[in-house]
Amino acid sequence: ALYLCFLGPSESRIPYIFKGMIGFIGCMYLYIFINVYWKIKKLKNEIL
């Protein structure tokens, strides 16, 4: 909602790029989260 205030209604292309960036960052975070999750799981198996 904040970026709409910055850009105004005339910039119609930017929100799509913004959504794409958010999607890309979301995928990156998901990938990192899965990697960390698997590492923790492996460590737990080694400890037990």
C-alpha cells in the first residue's frame, strides 16, 4: 500500500514489477528456509 502513495496512479507498470520482485524474494526466502530446515534435521539426526 505504501508504494502506491509513492508512485501515484499514473505509474501502472511499476506495481507489476513490484509484485514480481516480491514473488522472487519470496521464492528465495522459501529456498533458504528449506535449506536451513534440512540442515537442522540432519544435525538433529546426528545428535540423536
